[in-house]
Amino acid sequence: MANFSKSNVPHFCVDVYQNEYLAEGAREVNAIVTVTSTGGGTGVSGGSGGSGGAGPGAAVVVMVDCSGSMDQPPAKMRGAREATAAAVDTLRDGVSFAVVAGTHVAREVYPGGGALAVADERTRSEAKRALRALSAGGGTAVSTWLRLAGRLLATATEPIRHAVLLTDGRNEHESPEDLRAALGACAGHFTCDARGVGTDWAVGEVTAVASALLGTADIVAEPENLAADFTAMMDTAMGKEIAGVSLRVWTPTGAAIRFVKQVAPAVEDLTGRRTDAGPRAGDYPTGSWGDESRDYHICVEVPATAVGREMLAARVLPVLPAADGGTAEVLAQGLVRAVWTDDTAASAAIDPQVAHYTGQAELARAIQQGMDARKAGEMDIATAKLGRAVQLAESSGNADTAKLLSKVVDVVDAVAGTVRLKAKVAEADEMTLETRSTKTVRVKKQHH
């Protein structure tokens, strides 16, 4: 596929997987679009002081929960301090950063004064000294943390702006509307990874933060595992080479987008996030990219056309919107086609990529519905949904999800999806399954 990247941004390419043949009268076109970014050539952090290459400019804010519950047990607060220190150690020289303590209000722990510090040996060591004074006390109002992170990151001139949020409890000291409003205000200005430590936090709140701010969400059940998780998270952030990339989808007159979903590495529905980008085109935000590959499922409804006709159903373009509202830089392009045929064998075939990811999206849905039913005491529905999830995880080779499911159900027959609900399930296992339910695996390579 065509690549249009300039030398100062990574090389993007787009591959389209679809069965372009439609039966007479058919109107729905499905395609899996793989977008790959390579060779920004900036290097990532090399630990202690991040000596691994200059890299593009980045600014990072770490938000640490310091509410009263972080002292129950004290290992949580200790783990959070150590994890944040490990994250600070992973910052590359020259990266702007700040640390925020979050309770029912947000307070800048380092450097203070509404500014960002520039990472070097001295500032990293000062930040770690400031972290040692962190103690637990107070409530939880996550919107105040996010808004302070947003104000701090707004002072940065760097293109890549990233935040990390760690919480151990529920967002009890404000309304859900407060959090939603803060997420709306921050969306598009920075990305954010969210982590829940222990088992007293709400999965929906943590995943909502990551989803709105195009980051990752996960559980760290044991406080002693936080430092390793934070180091890996910061390493990934330091590897980002380009921010603000959108997926622009153009469709012809009479066609309509049914949905645009990211399907790997995790399921994320982007349909509702479209912003218009000229006649018949819309931009879907994808956040920051390093050397990586992501898959998107695009479904377009086209006008029905006579047998033998061919149509360009969609043009898919990763773009870098211009800051001043000028012309966006097109990074690559992929074409989705539709060809009407009376060959029923050709039109009935489902592309393996499309089939696989339709199954992965159903897997995520089945887990969420099954866990909701289990909580509501609807055990028959829970058994049916989680059984279907086991079957889908087995058939698609999603071993990680299969393993998580086996902690919640006893698998009688994975292929048939026959399961029994376990009478007792550890809370951490339940929350891990819910938090990771949207993680997908890519299509198993076909051996010829």
C-alpha cells in the first residue's frame, strides 16, 4: 500500500483484509484494516535515566492515589511510592514530568508551582525524595486529578503528552457526571494509562478513564507488582514517536459508516468519536504511536448495485491533523472495495480476519454480559454467556482469556462451551477477567 510519511515521522502502512464479493442486493461491506507504524528510529528509554536515544519530545504526569484507603494495608502506599519512583527512573533525559497526589483534591507533589520539571539525574533524584513524603489520607475525586494533569500537560510544548493514573478505591467523593465532564475536557489533549491496585476499585471507572483517553487499563492485584508494571508502562510511553494520529475514513455518496472499531490489541468502539473531516470523510482518534501494529474493523453500508458492478466502498487513511487547522498530513492509505456477483460461493465466503475479529468482539461481549448476570444472581444466563466465551476463546486460540475464564468457571468441554460456575471465586480473579475482557489475539497464521 502507498506510504506518504515524511522523514521525521514513522513510516505507516495499511493492509486491508476483506471478501469484496457481495451477492445481488447485498449492502454491507466488512474489512479488517491493519495499520502498522515502523522506524521512527528514535529509540526508547534505557532504564535509569533513559539513556536510549533522544526520542521525540514527551511530557508525562503520574497521578498517585493518596486517599485514606491506600494505607489498608500499608503495603499499598509503599508499593505506589516505589512504583512511581521506578517510573521516574524510566524517564528519558529531557522529558518533562510532574507527580500529582490524588485525594478528594489534587496536589502537585513535584516539582510544584504549576510547572513541569525536565528529567535529568538531579530532578529524578529530587522527585524520588518528594515521593518518600507521600502519605495516605482523604477521599477520592478522580476528576480533580485529571484536570490538574491536564493543566500541567497544557504547559508542555512537547508533542507526546501522556499520563498514568493509579487508584485503589472507588470515586466516591464526586458525582459520575464530574468524572465524565473531566474526561470530556481531557480527551484529545493527552493519553492516559489507568491501573487499579488491590480489589476495592470499580472496574468500570478505571476502564472508562483509559477508554476515553486512549490508554490501557489493567489490574495490579498485588502492590509488590506495581513497580514492574509502572516501569513497563513508562517504557512503552517513552517509545511513542508520534501523537494525535487519526484514522480518516472516506466513503462515496450514498454510503454510510455502520461502525469503526479497533479490534487489536483490544476491542475499542470508535464509532461515536467521529469528527467530520470534509465531504463524506470522518476522523477517528487513535492517540500516540510507537513501533506497533493495530487492527480495525470497518463496516460500511453501500447502495445496492447491479451484478458485475464494482465500487470503492471506503478509503482508509491514517492522518496527522494540522495543528493550525490546515491540510492534514496523509501517512498511508488502504482501499475497501465492493464487487457484486451472482457467484454464490464467492459472495458467501467470509474473510478469515473478519470472522476472527467478529468472534473476538463477541468474546468480550459474552464475558461482560456473563459477569453482569453472575453479579445479578442470574446463574443460567451467566453459565450460558461464560460458556460461549470459553468456546470462543478456545476456537480463536486466545489462551490468556481462556486461562482467566478458568478461574471463574469449571470447564467441562471447551469446544462445546460446556461450563459450571465456580461456587467461590477470588475477587482479584473476577476483576482481572472483567478488566482484561477486551484484550484480543491476532489471527493464527495459516500454514500452507
